[in-house]
Amino acid sequence: MSKAAAETPFWKQKPLEALSQAEWESLCDGCGRCCLVKLEDEDTGQIHYTDIACKLFSAETCRCADYGQRRRKVHDCVKLTPAAVRSLKWLPRSCAYRLIAEGRDLAWWHPLVSGSASTVHEAGVSVRGRVALSETEVQLADYPDYIVSWPGQAPRPAKTRGSGAEKPRRRAEPAPE
């Protein structure tokens, strides 16, 4: 392998289908957005995010509390595969799997780029502090009362050196397709 190839991150070298299990799992940034309950408008197909989390979601870690058994315990938990990533309309635009599938690069706050698991939270990408309730605490008929728009918003841009800005401004992002 050439030195340039060795320095090129794996997600820029391989399609999703060629990733090892460890590489695939490392693409998850730990934002938790996929663990939010989503509603689909039957007439338009539009996806609406709620601030209700899956019953297995851990608000402390922003991860699944029982990842290995999740599909046995949550009947509608979706296993992400390369084919699923390319077809799921509800994956956030910031999702690393979606970005790579679309031929784009990972964002500055992704742990594989930043070297820190905390940047996903610092950039305002994660659901940390934004989950209202677990799905076990809300009646299905009340789900529409918990629709929120923030999961469709863009993360904070990277701070530029010497700008003196304490907090970067947020940019609006179109709602997920």
C-alpha cells in the first residue's frame, strides 16, 4: 500500500459494502437521532422527528442501552446496512452512513475526524439534553404533540481560529427527505 493510501481514511478508500464490521460501527457518531421516534405523514410521505426516544435509548450515553439485543427487544428497530442507508428517507443529513453513501466526507465534529467523542455533542448534533420522554412514557395518540424541528437543522460550523467567537451560529438545514 502506498503512503498516500495509508494516510487516507478508510471511509474515503472504500464503499460502504467493503467496510469491516469495526469500520462500519465506528462510522456511528453517537448522535442518537436514529433512536428518536419518527412519524411519517401518510398523505405526503414527509418524515417528522419527535423528541421521544426508543425505550432502549440511554440519555446519558446517547447510545442504545442494549445494542446487541436491540432488534429482539424493539420489533421495529432498523438494522443499518449499505442498502438500507441508501433507501431510508429518515436518516439525518448529518448521518455518517448517509454522507459516505452519497460520496461526501465526514463533518469536522465526527469522532473519526475530531479524535473526540464529545465534538458530536459540542456541535449540537446529538440528542443529548433534548429528549423529552421515552416511548414507554407516551401514549401513541400523543406522539404528534412531540414533533420537533431541530433534528433537521444543520450542526454548528467549526470554529475558525482567531475569530474570537465563543459559539458559532447555526445554519438552517432542510428537513430530511
